[in-house]
Amino acid sequence: MYRLIVKIKEQMAELWQNGQCLKSYLVSTAANGVSCEVDSLCTPSGKLLVAEKIGAGASVGAIFRSRVQTSDIWTTENN
């Protein structure tokens, strides 16, 4: 069984299996912070199930809004 642990402060996600971290990923969480309130546009906390994967084939730095890829690419210059 795999576990994906998202570290909001670090903006990192770690993929774990059998007590071993297999891979780490840079992630972006909601700008509105953390909340489990429905429709809050925040990042939820707690144990959750991954229901859908988006972004397959997207360029590194691709920006998504409401799960749809925009034409924008994130760079350190536009941060």
C-alpha cells in the first residue's frame, strides 16, 4: 500500500511504501490556506483518498486553475 503525505508548509509531497520514502515532489497547495470546510477553496487536512490525477503530460511549471491547465508557466522570475 502506498501513502502520499503532503507537507503544506514545505510545499512537498512524499510517496511512501512500507515505511520507506520512495520519492518527493514539489507541490502547490491552496493560496487560501488549510480548511476542511466545503467549497472553502482551501487545502483540506486529514486522511484523504486520491480520487483523480491531473496534469499528466504537462510541462514542468505548468499552472492549473480549477484543475484546468492555463497557458501560463511558473518561473522564478514571475514568482
